[in-house]
Amino acid sequence: MSSAPAKSPRQPALIFIFITLFLDILGIGLIVPILPKLVENFQGGSIASASHTYGLLAALYGLMQFVFSPLLGSLSDRFGRRPVILASLFGSGLDYLLLAYAPNLAWFFVGRLIAGITGANFSAATAYIADISPPEKRAANFGIIGAAFGLGFIAGPALGGALGNVDLRMPFFVAAGLTLLNWLYGLLVLPESLKPENRSQFSWKRANPVGALLALQRYPVVFGLTGTFFLMNLAHQVFPSTWVLYTSYRYHWTPGQTGLSLALVGLTSAIVQGGLTRALIPRLGERRATTLGLTISAVGLVAYGLAAEGWMAYVVIVVASLSGVSGPSVRGLISRSVGADEQGAVQGSLNSLASLAGVIGPPLATGLFGFFISAGAPVKLPGAAFFFSSALTIAAMLLAVRSFRRELPTAKAEPAAELQADSARG
């Protein structure tokens, strides 16, 4: 009688990556409610000065993510995912402690710079998912990214606000403790996912954001889908940048009502990307799931801009959450189209693009919102930023459809139903 096969390490490793991503977002969420107030205290209680400084801190964080995401991804292709993830976790934990004890505003700039660098471990984490997932399951497993984000944004701000009421520095200590505990857990149990034969030589040409993106031109389908990925993320910036402004202006929502709506966004995101994607994407195939998700997103953004009553926004949140299948599908398609020795660099490029969208998108969205509610606007249109984001999403979908017309390098991994349908159309 043959012995039972050894238990696969994939599931525990996937759980660790989920916890890592969740704690990344939880840590960010913990300090969201208290960081503006700390900055205000450092600047003598001036809200105007604090707003300007807080914007600079946010831009610095995004810039570091843009620069270092492909670098950490490339390093993980050379030395493995485990050392990059563990080093980033340890650095994040120490950074939270630095911020907890920061005596002046200059140290906060140093802290956000370090946080942006260590937060780029997202590249190695997503590459880890690609390593341990069969090609046909990568898109579904990438759904845990959205689930981690959703749950992190539910728990983080709520816990951070409660701890901040006790002491404005306490959220930093809690974030440091959780992150360092996760680092210790990973140090003891996390296996390396990248096989020695799949490691590649480090190249500065691929480790910078511009070079990493230009290198993708070797894969026409991937290069086109990175455009889709960027436009999707650019369109999404309308939510973090204008949601509070829009709902308070149009619906006169209180901070509590706004917080409740954001909690619903996080919950529905976790349900769709953490659960439904695992059932829908294998049935639809990644290409159809991408097109469907982007279509729902484009319609949902128009619905947000047209919603005249607050209760309508809640309905749109629930229905439009189904658009969450598009993100994991695009990542899955891109991941399956490149070799195992380039997963880190490619995921770094994607995360770098997402960071760039986070720098460009907010001024565009808030500028449109501010102009179309001002006295000088040709027409009052509070939902203008949502309509613009819908147009960006449609452009993303058209770019994806154009990319799909080119043969995927690993098309054999597509679900059988989709391949049969493609054959019938041919």
C-alpha cells in the first residue's frame, strides 16, 4: 500500500500572505484617523497648515511605493520571496515604533518614507501567490488581496479611532506589535516559494519603475493589460479622494454615516474578492470576468454620480461590488503570461503603476468635484468625478478587449469552457 502524499504547504502559506496583506492595510487604517490630528498638533493647531503637510506626507508615501515596488519585486526574483517579505515586515514594525516616539514633524517625514519603502513588499507578496498557485487558480487566489484590503479597511479605522481617543500614539504601538508578531510567525513557519531554478539575475534596468514597464513590451498582451490595470486604478481614486466630500455635500452625511458606508464597501469587497471570485472566475474565464467586472464598474460609477438620495448610494455599493472580479482576473492573466523568474518584477511593475495612479488620481478627482460645484461651473454636476472615472473604466475595458485579440502565451491554461467557446468562434 502506498503512503499518503505529503501535505501541501500551499494553504498555510496562502493564509500567511493573507494575514500579511491584511496587517499591512490594518496598520495603514489604524493611523488614518489619528495622523492628521498629530500633524495638526505639531503645527500649532492650524488646520490649513496641517492639510498641506498631510498631503505632502501622503504624496511621499505614494512616491516611495512607485519607486521601490519594482525594486523589491526584482530582489525577490533574485533572492526569493521569503527574505524580502520578512525584511519588509521587520522594517514596517520598527517604523511604527519610530512614529510612536517621533518628537517632531521631521521624523514623521522619515517615517512615511520608510513606510513607503517597506510597504512595497506587496510586490513580493503577490509574486508569492503566483509561485504557489497553479496557473488556472492564480486569478482566484489573487482575490485574497481584495479580501485583505476590505477587511483591513473595516477594522483599521474603527480600531485606530477608538485607540486614538485614549492616546494619539497608541495606534502606532498596536500596529508595531501586530506587524512584528507577524514577522516572527513568518520567520518560524513561512517556506520559500521561489524554486532555485526559477531565480533570475538582478538587473537595475528592470528594477526601476520606467525600465520595468518598458521591459513588458516583450509581452504584447501583458503590456496592453498593464494599461488596463493603470486605468482601473486611476478610476478607483475617485473613492478615497472625493467620497467624504461628495456624500457630505450631496447627502449631508455625518462622519458616522460616511464611516458606515465605507465599512459596507470593505465588507462587500471582502465577500466578492475573497469568496465569489473563487467561484466565478473559473466558470467565466479570466477574459470574460475582466470584461464583466469592468462593465459593472463603469455602470456603477455612473450610478454613484446620478444617485440623488443617500439610500441609493448604499444600493450601488452592494451591486457594484461585483466589479471586484476584474482586478484579480487582470492580475491572473498578466501573471500567467510571464515566466516564473519574472513574477516579482512584473508584480512590482503593477504595484508601481497603482502607486502612480494614487499620485495622479486624487488631484484630478477633487479638481473635477470642486469645479463642478463652484459658482463658476457652467452646470452644477456634483457627480462629475464619477462620470469621468466611468469614462476611464470604459477605456480600460476597450484596451483589455484589444489585448485579448492577441494570443496569450499560456492560453492553454484557460478554462476548458472558454477555450471551446473561442474555438467555436474561430
